[in-house]
Amino acid sequence: MKKGNQTDFWSGVMFTAIGVLFLVVAYGVKFGDTVLLPGYSMGTPARMGPAFFPFWLGLILAVLGVAIVINALRSKEAKPLEKFHWGPILWVLGAVVAFGLLMKPIGMPLAGLVLVIVSSLGGENFRWKPTIFLAIGLVVFATGVFVYGLKLPIPLCPDISNLQDMRACRV
Amino acid sequence: MDIFGNLMLGFSVALTLSNIMYCFIGVLLGTLIGVLPGIGPIATISMLLPATFVLPPVSALIMLAGIYYGAQYGGSTTAILVNLPGEVSSVVTCLDGYQMARQGKAGKALGVAALASFFAGSVATLLIAGFAPPLAELALKFGPADYFSLMVLGLVAAVVLAHGSLIKAIAMIILGLLLGLIGTDVNSGVARYSFGLPELIDGVGIGTIAMGVFGFSEIIRNLEQGEKREVFTKSITGLLPNWADIKQATPATLRGTALGSFLGILPGGGPVLGSFSAYTLEKKLAKDPSRFGKGAIEGVAAPESANNAAAQTSFIPLLTLGIPSNPVMALMIGAMIIHGIQPGPQIMTAKPELFWGMIASMWVGNFLLVVLNLPMIGLWVKLLSVDYKYLYPAILIFCCIGVYSINNATMDVFLTALFGFIGYLFIKLDTEPAPLLLGFVLGPMMEENLRRALLLSRGSPSVFYERPISLVLLILAFALLVIVMLPNISKKREEAFQE
Amino acid sequence: MKRREFLAAGGAIVAASALPARAAYPEKPLRYYIPFSPGGESDIAARLQQPFFKAKFGTELVVESKVGAGGALAWSQLNTFPGDGYTIMGSNLPHLVLQPLEGNVQYKTDDIVNIIFFQYTPDAIVVRSESPFKTYQDLVAAAKAKPGTLNFAGSGTNSANHAAHERLNNLTGTKTQYVAFKGTGDLVASLIGGHVDGAMSYASLALAQRGKTRVLAVASDKRLDYIPDTPTFRELGLDWVDGAFRGIAVPKSTPEDLRRKLSDMFAEINREAEFRKQMTDQGMELVDITYDKMPAFMEERKKVYLGTAKLMGLAK
């Protein structure tokens, strides 16, 4: 398994998988009378249904993916897959997801603090004090630009009814 | 038909103190929202519409137009500095602009982007002044079949964007086309690939994908490289482009301007198609195409001039025919109506001071943008010397708020995280994301025009080769494909030879 | 000029009335969701209402776009918003009746509480100036001579335009092809460029494209002032007076008194002479289907649209 162009091999696998996914969802899955996925209508070339374009594109993508896989297996130069660094991935994307989850319940400023602090944990030489200063500074700046400057409808306060009625929570 | 007299009239309107001021406010705001990820000109203009109620119509339109082309300008700044396309049309600017910044040439890249944009904006303004009506007529000649063929040409051109495996680039384009199909099908109203999520009924936003695939994945990659990364921010050479740089960038700027001006007139593609094809053209014409993607100055000049030229010329169908060529232009129509001006073919004769005033203001606006941006370059470059561990949380928070604000949907924040991971996967699998983005933008338009063309021809594919415009475009696409394939084929031969 | 003076005056009134507290409602800005893209008929009407609302009721009317799925994206979410009178949403007929029939959208017609329909644009057949069809009779004759060859552009699938097109085919016994576009702005280039034979659109398109288009027939009950030479379908012997209605809906949880109050407020704006002028300049007719007239009106409309839906093959 470690021979050939591993990078290309896995990219081919990815393309094939995605291609098949689009193709199957467009076409639908039926076993006899049981319909697992209804699919979309195919139509005719003159009156194409919603399934027509994605079905054929999905098929082409899957075929291309298979071709990439075959090419990779035949490739003489060995190119191992680069290492995945899960640390930064989890800290950074985890911080983003946390922000998304917290935005509406606790408001943008508090969620923003969480975002900056959690994502900073993914970097090297993490120190609490400068990070907290950075977080506060960024939140104040972002509030000024997006909420007061551009007047975007962004929740400022936690979603508690008597807080929402406060003047400072409405822009 | 006296252009000179008309332009004089235009400048007499545009150069009043108050109109210069509104123009300045417009381009300043545009630059700001261009720099900020997510929030785009559509949202800004629709929010600011009520504020323009009290202004005279010309001033209001001058300001709103300034926001639009100012955003094209500002979008390139973050593309160059942190690999984050502020606007879709600056996606290609990331390719070489960001590499230049990594080599310590961020100032040069920003300077060339500003100057190329100014040049393109000026030429496009003259084009509008001199040839708006015939150019608009040309745009009307394009039927659905011709649009489809144009998209095919654009997609073939996108293959060139990636260096490395050809077949992977094609796969990425198709993947982009498929992602573009997520959401409600315009023709039947069926929600495709939405997996029951109401937020996906309207499709995935381009901002979501661009921010995730370009911005977030780059942050993760920078973090995993740790100390190694610090090198590129410390060695800044040349704050502004020198003569040699400008000389190198000039032909690219000229070609980018021409291409962008033309594509801007056509409804739909506009700045995006312009910047992608200008980059492709440069890479194909270059003596050493391998420099592209590694910090070639032409790779910044060409797309930047093209997207700015296209942003200007996309006003042509609006001003001469009352046809909006993109959502921002549709909003401009709304703005005109609210100000009691009926957009349409009669606007040039009925309201010459408005028509020419707006055109003249575009030149003024472009000039203001250069004046505004050149001194800013030093500041931007300084930003790069900020320790990365303080810079990336800042990028993240602006991206997250920006992406949320597009639809006020937290789902978009989650999707951006997902695309951040996918983008990281792309890096690891050595597949380049730029073709994917073009496919994503063109996918829905391509399907729509294909279906419309075949509906009009009652299913006969002959429309694609019987219409002269479509035929020429398809021949060009085929020729380009052959040119792209040739080096690959000859390389294969060489390999075979060596065995 | 006059308009701007009015706006300035409006601003002054607002400034003056901002100080003393008014009656309890409205005391803060209203959010007005528009399910269609900025620059379209719905958006423009809402924005024309904005300054009058502010001048009359002292608070801001914040227009926000929530675009997608021909309006269904916004309407599916309407009832999830709080019914405190501070969230309202643009609503359109026949969309609200036809879309749920098709079965793919996430709301039902009766889920949507309409409080007023205030504007209306009649259906119209529009061709470009260079078109060989000078009159409605030319068009029908051509359609009958070569069935299945003519193409008509329109905005959206299962939309007012689509319904109108099916009605035309049915009433005249012709067979023509409907070609859906994303919006009216989107179809104009194809219409003027001659890529379609005509458009099934609204009479207001003639105002926007004066000099480039010709209206062959209009579905109003009498001829329109701005196209006096265009006959109505009734004159041509077709029983056809229809178009698209645009109004405002509120979340189901909104109490009865607030529904009434809001309905009255927008009816009041409709009575403003200046507002009437601005709307009619765009080819939008004003109607006053207020909250108390709504049940009867909706019953009548549903019957009409069910008929159309059968023609379109929507109703099963």
C-alpha cells in the first residue's frame, strides 16, 4: 500500500467518492419497490430535469477519480501522504464551531472572546495575559466596525429576555 | 455624440466639492468592506440605500457606485496579505499575490495591484464614455447557447490555473460545478443536495467556500509549520514597485484591461470571469509559465486590472439598457427608481448630467482609490510583521462575523469550518482550489444556459455550432484544450523515451 | 425636486416627533423581510414605503432581504419569528398558493397570515420593438400557424408569469413554450436581444423598457394610462384580469389587535398622494385588501389559482 503516489491515490479516491455521492443522490436508490432515496427527475435533453446535469457531472467526476487512482498506482515515484496535524485543525476549527454555537445564545462579543482564546491555544507559546488583551481588543474593534459602523444585525447580548430589552443591546 | 463635451459636462458634475466627498465616502467604504471578509457590496449598498434618500440622486448614485468598485479594490488587499479573497474576483490574486507577500514583496504586490487597477479603471471609463451603446448592443447578441459556450471556454481556461496534474485540475473544476448546483434548482424549484437543511435550500455561499478553502486552511497550514513560517514576514524588500516591476507588469495590465472590459459587459460573469481568464492568458503567454503561482508579478497585475475594468464596464448594460448584469447592478436599478429616475435606454438622453456625471465620477473614484491606497501600503505591510499568533485569531474573528453577516445564519459559520477542513485536505492531497472556485461560480449559470438553450432549440444540440458566436467560442475552447494537453503529451513521450 | 423636499420635510417631522413618547406601538424599529432580491418589484415597493413609515409612525422600517427559492425560503421561516409586531414580511400572490401545491416547499398556504395586499401588477404580453408581431392578433395567428415554435420568457417557475403563460395557451388554444428566468431583470436581455419571441411579464416592464418594447395586451380591467394603445384581454374577448399581488404577512403568533393595527398603518401609507404617485410611476397599481377583507379575498384567489394550477399540471 505504501508504493506509488499516495497523494494522488487518495485525491482520486476523494473525487470518486464525491462523484458517486452526487450521482447517486441525483438518480435515487431503489431496491425493487422500496425507495430509499427518491432522486430527482431526469427529464429529456430538451426539457432537462434537475437530475440531468448533476448526474452526468457526477459520473464524469467519478471516472476522472478512478483514472487518477490508476495513474497513481502505476506511478514510479513514491510520494507518501503528508502528515495531518490534528492539533491546529481541532483548535482552529473547533474555535470557529464554538463561535457559531455560542453566537446567538450569548451574543457576539462573548462568543468572540471564546473564539480568539480557543484558537490561540492552537498556536505555539500560548500565554494567557496577552491573549486576553488581544481578545478584548479585537472584540471591541469588531463591535465598533460591524455593529456600530456597518449597522449589521448582530446579537450583542446573551439571549435573556430582560437583557434584550436593555437599550445597550439594541443598535 | 461629442464625447469631449459630454465628459466636460460629466466632470462639471463629478468635480463639485460635495460629489467628490460622496465619491470619497463611497470608495472608502468600498475598500473597507472589500478588506473585511464576507460582507460584500450587495449587503452594504442595500443597507446604505435609506441613508441616501436625502442626497441628490447623482450624489447618491456616485457614492453607491464607489462602494462597488472600491470593494473590488479592497478585496485584493487581504488576498495578497493573508491569502483571503475579500471578494470572489480576487481569488486568483491570491495565487501569486500571497506568494509575493511570503517572499517579502507584499508592498510591491499591493502597489502593482493598485496601479494596474487604476489604469484599467481609467481605460474602462473612457470605453464607457466612447462606446457604451454599441458595446451594449454587442452584449445583447449573446443568446443562451453563446453563454454556455463562453462558460465552457472559461472552464477550459481554468485548467491552466493549476500547475501540476491536468486531470486533477479538471476534476476540481467539475467538483466546483457540482458544489455550485447545491440548492434550489431555478427551473423546477426542487431543492437539490440540501439534505433537509433549510440553510442549504439557497445553496452554499461563495464567501463560505472561499474563506474556508483559502483563508482557514492557510491558517492551519501556517500553524503546523510552526517556526519555519516566521521567515517570510521578517524580510520585507521594496515597499513599492520599481521601474523594472512596472515594466514587467505593463503588458499583463494591458491585456487584463482588454479582457476584463469585454467580459464585464456580458451579464453574469463580469469581474470573476475577467480575472480568471486574464490570469490564464498571462500564464499561457509567459516564456516561463512555471513562475506563476510562485509570485509572478504579472499574476497580480493581470487579474487585478481585469476585475477592475470589468467592474466598470458592467455599468454599460445598466446605463444604456437598464439591464442589470449582476446583483449589485440590480440594486443600483432599485436605487435609481427610489430616487425617481427610471433606468433604461432613455437615461442617456433624458438625464445627461446623471449619466455623464456618474461616468466621470468613476474616474475620480479610481484616482481617489490610488491616492487612498498607496500610502496605506506601508501600514498593511507593517501588519504582516505582527506576530502571527496575534494575527490569525484576528483573521478568524473577522471571517466568522463576516460570514455570519451574509445571511445572519450560524449554519454558514459551521460550513466555513467544514470548508476549512476540506481546503486543508486539498493542500495535503496536492490539489489546487482555484479552479474549483471558478467552477462553483459558473456551474449554476452554465446549467441554466444549457437548459435554456436546449429548451429554445427543442433539444437539438445544433444551436451550439450553428450560432456563429457559440461556434467561435467552442473552437477557441477546443484550441486552448489542445494547447494545454500538448506539453503533457510530449512529456509522456519523453518519459516513454527514457524507459 | 418636489420629492426631495418632501423627504427633507419627512426628516424634520421625524426629528420633531422623536422626542415625546408616542402610543405604545411601535416603539422600536420594525424588521421588514423581503423574500426577493434587492432591486425587484417587492424590494422597491418596500423601500418606497420606508420614508413614509418613518414620517408617519416615528420609527424606522428596516428592510432586509431574505432571498431564495422564489420566496419560499423566507416564507418557510416566517412563523419561527416572534409575533410581537416588530417582524413583518413581504408576501406575494399567486406564489403563496401555487408553491405549496407543487409540494416541495416547507410551508402551507394557510400558514401565512397576510395582513394586507397593497400593490398589484397586471399580467402583460411584451415583445421587443423590432418584433414582427405588431398586435396581439399577429401573435396568436403566428402561434396557431406553427404550434410549438414560439418561446415566451417569464420570471420563475410556478410563478405569476408561468401561470399567466399557461392561461394564455389554454384560452387561445395555442401551444407555446415557457422559458423560466430568475427574475424580470434577468429576462430583459433575452427579450430585447431577440432570443425569445416575447415575454409573459407585467405591464410595468413597458415603463422600464420604454422605446425598446411593445405591450400587446394587458390583463387589467381597463386600459392603462401609460400604454393607452394597448388593449386589455377583455377587449380582445378573453376573460382574464389577473396579475401579481404584493403585500405583507406576519408570524402566526402575532395577536389580532397588532395584525389590525399594522394593516391600518400600511393602508394609511397607501393613501398618501406622494406614495401613490411614486408607485404608479413604476407601473405598480395600488390596491387596498386590508386585514378584514383578507379571508374573502384569499378564498376567491385560491379558487382562481387552483384553476390555473390545474392548467399547469400542478394540482394532483
